[in-house]
Amino acid sequence: MPRILLADDHTILRDGIRSLLSAEPDLDIVGEASNGAEVLALLETTEADVVLMDVQMPVLDGFATMPEIRSRFPNVKVLVLTMLDHENYVARMLEAGALGYVLKNAAITEITYAIRTVAAGSPFLCTEIGLNMLYKAVAQATTHSVDGDDTRAGGELTARELEVLKLIAEGLTNSEIADKLFTSKRTIETHRQNIISKTHAKNTAALIKLAVSRGLIS
């Protein structure tokens, strides 16, 4: 059962999150904090698996708190829960060691899924951020490409693979992409696998981090 420490400077928001998470029998809230300094103090005496933490907090914000957690409590995972949706904030927190990033307007089902995913040691990005950042990365890479399946764009992917990736980012299924590109579902599945193989991205979060590190996202 994941043990969760809530960190947000708005009491009413913490109360709401606690109430929603309390309905989940496999999630255990072990503490609450209103800033990063309180998070660090609680972690000294409280066993927690996941810190569900905002970025903007008084005294010690998420940017300053994250390196301290990573250094002093390396086994504790951090899932960011915030309204800050700009890719620069996402990149900074992931690079600092956060394992997941979720917006506060996400559905509770996505938030609870994110907590369980991060608690298990896997990275997570909420759907809205993942799709927005993928779309920007693809759009920027596409501006440097030309037509033709054999033309390399973005350093690795062909123009056709970028086209498929763009449609994936728009939320289309393999069948829908196949219909749109007048090809077979099996061909799209092959393109999808090639994209994963070439980028070495095991999941959306890894692909976003790769795009950030290569400057595809400014």
C-alpha cells in the first residue's frame, strides 16, 4: 500500500485531495505539509513512498525541495501536482528528480493511477502535458523535414514516422491512423514500433525527456 505525503500550501486543496484519496482502499495518507521545509522535516520521522507535491509553495518551493529529497531520501518518489503546465517547469522538475507530473485539473482517476505508477517506480506524465509536449516536439521536427518516407527528420525519424507520431499525439488509434494514411493497421503498428526503437523511449515520459534533452522542446 503506497504511503503518501501531501504537500500544498492551500489547506482547502489538501483537504479535497485527502478526501478523494481516502476513498481509495490501497492508498494511505501518512502526512501533510504546506511547504518544502515541512516536507523535509516530516520525511525525517515519517515513512512515505510518494510525496504528492506542488511546485509553488512558500518557504521552500518544489524546485528547491526536489534536490533535497533526492539527496536525503533517495527511496522516496515525487509526483508533482500543480497548475503549472509550461514545458520548462515540467523539464526542470523531471531533471531535478521528480518521477511524475500531473496537472490539478486532471481527473481523480488519472491522479490515483499516477500515484500507483510512481509508487511502483515508473515515470508518469498526465495526458494533457504528454500530448501537448509531443505535439510541439513533432511540429518543430517536421519544419526541418521534406516529403518522402526515406527522408530523415529530427535526426532519427523518417517523415512518415513523424507523421504517424503526430497523429498518435492527436490521440488517434492505430486503425484510425491507418485509415487516414490509406495504409494497413499492421503498417502503422510497425511504424509505431520503429519510433519506439529509434528513440529508445519506453513510454511517453521517457520520450518527452528525450525531446527536452535534444532541444526539440524550447
